[in-house]
Amino acid sequence: NQSHGSPANIIDLYAAVDIPECESFGQTDFSIPGLNQDGPTRPSDADPAVLKFASSAAHLTGKRLTSAETLTWLTEHFRTSLSRCKPELDQMFCSGVNHVYFHGAPYSPKGAKFPGWMFYASINMSPTNSIWQDADSLFGYVARCQSFLSAGVPDNDFLLYFPIEEIWQRQGGNPYLMFDIHKMHQRMPDIKRAIAEIIKAGYDADYISDELLNAIEVSADGRIKAKGGANYGAIIVPPARFIQPATLNRLLTLAKEGASVLFIGCLPSDVPGLSKMQERRDSLKRLTAELPSITGKATATSYGKGRIITAPDFSGALPLTGIKPESMRLNNGLSMIRRRNESGGHNYFISLLENRPLDGWVTLTNPATAVEIFDPVSGRRGLAQTRKSASGETQLRLQLEPGESLLLKSFPTAVSGAPQWTYVEAKGQ
């Protein structure tokens, strides 16, 4: 089900279905050299902040698959190359998609004149399109990536509270407010910026709704556990003036039980809606009185077994959680997503979607004894060169050209019998 377009809290609607499905729409302006723009198109609405609604719901409710209506309106009819499809797919993989679905495959009877019946949304992933003769290579790539990205459990760093009441309130009383994919930049520009800042700082996050806050627990070590095995290091509340007292009370209860809860920019100051307004305002006032003020400096305050972190911005708040950012995102310009395996290792999908080649040593946030590299395009595999940094962190050698993607699998114990990964060495080395 595609829940975007609904006037309700789309996280809860995505959470209610068996397979949440997002969609890409338009073409992303990647800075990959030599990438053919393939003629007329429109800007992409498939920002990671939008794609993550479906995958967040799947992660929080233990659903194995996040689907995507893929490559809608990428270009005009018969102007789309398979190479132009790949980075759009990579962006979706990094946003939690692991079930690519081509809606653009209309039925076309054999008697229909060339080029057959066409899909209105341009790209036609079917035998009547000339790209079909080479599409098996793309499908093999997708299959290898999805195999990795459906194994284990999600391993994102934070939960980002989606302030639905704040968004409804500031729309000026519009009685029918749709969260369709084409207007997310108008409905939630600050939320899109929040996701971008979290990723830029080297982290990743899933959204959580008021309703789903009631379905999570806090473990003895302060981690926040969701159904199905996903767990997170902290809950972030972005700038929001309006919040239901019950929601704020739940956030503070989680902090008392050991969670870290972050308030960025401002504290809630009013309640939405008119029913029992004064009673709810009094309740909210009592709750906010327990919170430390937000000043010009990020601060962490003990609260029960957990902590309340207040800060004027994300850059000051996130380091206080004690969660290490992924160096691949922070320092190497890689887009990525990480999943945790029962063995204690991790699966990584990494993609270089910008114009700066990588050839060097990359630090992993999680320790590993061995790391295997898989090329999802060719199926080539091998053990990476690894070493320990001066501070004891695991490092591996990576080589990627702009537009290239790799799969990584880390192991907590030594691996024997596997081939070594083949690196490209400069002449004379």
C-alpha cells in the first residue's frame, strides 16, 4: 500500500499494511560524471526524507519488506538508459527500500503495433521497450542488493519524532491536508532539513509517530527496542511548538526508563485542538516544567535512568548521545544503509553518488574481525584488506568510482577459505 497522499499520519497507515510502499517520481540531479540526463524530465520528489516514511514503519513493526514504485517519470518514453536507473535505485536502497517493484510494465497484446501499449508515466519496464534486451543485468543487480538488504534487522541510529500536530496546526486550518509525494517540500521543509542534517553528520534515522511511541521499550543498556529486533540509540524531537500532552508524557516516561530524548531548537509550548484545551494546556505546562531550558549550548541532563538532551541545533546535540557516526558518510561522501545480523556482524549497502572517487582506508563504527566485499553488478566477491586504527577501530580498504556501489558483510570472527578481494593497483606499485 502507498500511504502517501493520505490526510492522516502516514507513518501509522504504513505501519498498518503488510508491505509499505513508497515511490520515486522524477529525476535526481546526481553529480556523477558522464551520467546521461536522457532528455526531458522533471525534478525528483523522491527525497530520502520522503522515502523513509515507508521504511520507518516497516522497521518499527518488524515487517521484512519495504516496497517502491520505481522510476516513475524518470524521463520521457524510450529516453531512459539503464545506467540512469541505477543511481535512483541506489538512493532508494539507502533509504530502506528492499523490494523494487516496476509498476511501469503495462500489458501489451501481440497484435498491437510497435511500440505496443505504453504506460503514461514514461519508463516502460516491459518487453516492448528496447532496454528490455539488457534489463537482466539491472535485475541481477537489484536481486543481489535486495538479498543483502532483507537479511538481518535494521540498524539505524536514531528515531526522529514526526510532529504531525505541528504540521497540521501551521497549515492555517486547511480541513483536508494531503501528504502527497509532490508537496512534501511545502508540508514539512524543516523535517526534510532535519533528515538531511542527521545524514550529513554521519548518522541515520527512522521516523516514529505518536502512536508508535507506545509500541517501543527501553532495554537495560538504554537502547530503544522496536518490534522485530530493530533498536535505536536515542529519540529526537525536532522543533515543535504544538504537541499532545500524552505524547510528551510518553517521551518523558521513556527517558525515566533509560532512554536518551533530545529536544532541538525549542520546547513544546502549546496544545493542538480545542477539546478540553485549558486542561491539556495545564498538563503540558506541568510536563515542560520538568525539562531543562534550551540555551545557546547543547546540554545533557540526567532524568530518571536516562537523559534529556537540549540543544539549539542538531550539530550540537547528536554528539552528546555518545553514538558514533559512520565515517563512510561523514568523511568519505558515501550514501549507505546498515543492517545487523544475528551473528553480531553487519550488512552494508554503500554507493558513491557524488563526483569524488574513493581509494583509501575507511573506518567502520562497529568492530569487525573480517569484512567481505561483494560487487552487486558482477557478482564478484572477496575478503577486504583490513587493519586496526591507532584507537583500535576496524578499517578496510575501499575503491569506488563515482556512481559505483558495493555490498559489505562484516564478521565478528575470522573467516577462512574465502578469496581475497582484488584491488586495482597503480602502475609501479
